[in-house]
Amino acid sequence: MKVCEAVAERIENLLRERSIAREEFGWKSGLPYDELTRILARRPVRITCRIVFQIARALHMSGSEFLDSPLFDTENLEK
């Protein structure tokens, strides 16, 4: 799995768990609409620390909490 795909899956899992609509999340994240759309569509996106922290902040968690998922284990990510 690519990092951008793992990020998209993690976002979708957390939104589902917390019953947060994509629109609400998009507004809270402050990410540009087209960037968020590309991420959630699992299109190639350069995931930066800024993006991770914006996502985490919108979900009321730290960046390390967001990344604390088996999705981001090295054996699950493409090299």
C-alpha cells in the first residue's frame, strides 16, 4: 500500500468511527478542497508533515496518534 492510500484509509476509518461527515472534516482540516479530494480518492498525493498535522488537528488528535495504526507499519507500505 502507498502512503497516500494508507492516509486515505485511516481518514475514512476515523470519520466512520466518529460519525464525522467528509464535508465537516474538510472544513475543519483547512486543506484545499482539491487536495482533500485527491487524498480521499487515493490518487497520488505528496503527503507532507503539514498535511498529516492538519488532518490530525481536524480529528482532535496528535500527528503521532494519527500515524499510530497498522496501516503505517513498514511491512504494510510500499518501498
